[in-house]
Amino acid sequence: MEVSRKEPVSLSVRPQEPSFVARSEVMRALEEEVDCAARSDAKVLITGETGVGKEVVAKLIHQRGVRASAGMVTLNCAGLPDSLLESELFGHTRGSFTGAYRDKPGLLEMAPNGTVFLDEVGEMSMRMQVVLLRFLETGEIQRVGADRSATRVNVRMITATNRHLEAEVSNGAFREDLFFRLNVVRISIPPLRERGDDIPALVQYYATWYGQQHHVKSPDLSAEALEALLAYRWPGNIRELRNVVERLVLKTNGRTVRYADLPPEVIRTSALRSAPSASIPKPEPSDELSERMLKAGESFWAAVYPLFMARDLTRAELRKVVQIGLEQTNGNYRSLVQLFNMPPTDYKRFLSFLRKHDCHLPYQRFRALPTQLEVARKVLSAG
């Protein structure tokens, strides 16, 4: 299924397995990168944490490219010994090893004029890296056990990894020349915790998908359940979200998903994240700092940042400062940057600082306060 560019996923139509469902700005920008990569025939390196959807992006590039009418073959390089990996890629001749009863073509020969996707390419041994590099340079196929090249193939190579290959090159674990060969077009997929806008749409989509797969009614989510899902950090990314949603569909059997229906790890994380702000015995530091920024015009970097870095301000107190600001801006972080007297160019720096120290609060919980935005505007205009 193609990505819905502007409209939400329609629940009245039986969905196919999605390529990806995107609502956040960062994923819409990534879709443009996918389209750009599809228009060319260059090698693509896709990076991102496990479960973010690297194979999905690879399939999109193939489906939208000039090789879409040809085949696409996929191979996960992780956990395969060199002999098996080489045989899978290049094929083997009869008698080349025990069990090789006949000649067998490899995946590279099975996708003429198509696309080959190598997942977890960072797991390859140094020997296999040399073998792959030689193929990329010549396009020639030499089957395991053969004494000469059998044929030359024309395929597009897309690779993916959850490793930081630049660091692997520095450590001597990955060949620099192979890295440069693969890293022509680079697409980095952000983890799910950094694109919370996508979570409601993904939950809705997979609830409908699994509801139809298991022949049960797709459940709705209570506000408390959705808030907990938004607050969860999703270490397994979309793969974990899919599993959670399927479990909820089967557990609720069509009724509304309540907070108590959520998996223990989601409930535990939600409780931990909400506990600090609720247990601060003395809110005076956050109130005082907020007043210095809102009324005295001090910048966040001058009023709050030095105290936090000197450990005179706790994470709970910093979260409270951010909470006060988000209540004023109706959950809008860009307006919060302006409210805290920072230049607009500091937006990414500010969010990076909050995420690094686990003080980034989900904005959705503050969107139910529409009148607070007017308060923020009055404060800004008075300043």
C-alpha cells in the first residue's frame, strides 16, 4: 500500500499490509527522500534502529523506481556463516560442499535488472565484505566452487544496517572502500520515540488490520490508554507497536481498550514518567524560573540551562518548567522556544537537549487546553 500523503488511512476499506503510515513532518520529509532515491539507480544505504522499517523503505524505493517491473530479492546477513551467505548470494556448483547435489543460482542471478536488498550488511565478516566489494566493482558472479566467473548481472543494490558504519570503519570492523561504495544515497529512519505524531495513526491502522485478520471488531482506545502509548519509548519501534496492537485486538475483542488492558511494560513506563512531576514537594524552583522567562524576559539558556548542568536543578524540576511552558503554548514546542526567549533557530537544539536528558514531554497531553494558547500570546505581546 502506498503512503497516504495527506489524508488519514481510510478505515472503511480493507487495508493491505502497509508500506508505512506517516503523519509526522520528519516522515513526510523521509518520503520525499524515498521518491528522490527511486528516481535514480544509485546504491542506497538505509540506517536506523531495529524495527523502524528499513525493509519497508527498501521496498518502496524498488516499487517506485524504474526496476519495479523486475524482481526484488531480500537477504538478511545477520547470523549467516560466510559459506552459507556466499552461496545464497552467488550460488554454488555441484559438489562444492557437502549437500551441494546440483548447481544452484544465487539471489543476485535471480533478480536480473531488479533490486537486491541486503539487510544488516554491517554484520558481514571482513572476508564477505571483500567478496561483495568485488561484485560491486565488476558485476561478475562467481559461484562457490567455480574456478571462473559464470555471468555478469545488472541489479540495483540497497543495503541496510542498525550499526553506525562510520564508527565501524574507524574501529577497523568495516571496510572503508565498501562503505563508500554503499553510501551513495543515505536514508536515515528516526526511531518511533522521536516521531510521536505517527503513533495514533499507526495504532489505528494496525488495529483495523489485525481486527480484519482475526475477524473481530477493531477496538477504540480510551484517552488514558492512548496517552500511555504516546509516553512509551518503544525500544522495539514499529515492530513492537504492531505486536502490542495485535495483542490488544485479541484481548479486547472489539471493546474499548482501557489503560489496564495495556502491557505491563507500557503501564510501568507511564507510571514512572508521570511520577516525578506529581511527587515534587517544592515546586518553587520551576515556578520561579518560569516567571523569570515569562515576565523578566530571560532566555532559557541563561535562566535554566546553567542550573541544570550544575545539578542545582533536578530533572523533575526541569520537566515541570517544560510542562508550564507547554500549558501556555497548547503543546506547541516551536511556540515554547519563543516563549522561553530563544531564537527560532534554537528549536532543534532545545529538543535535542530535552531528549538527551529525558525531559521531553509528549505534547499531545497539552492539546486539550485551547485557551492556554491565548494566554501565551498575551504574555508574548506584553513582553
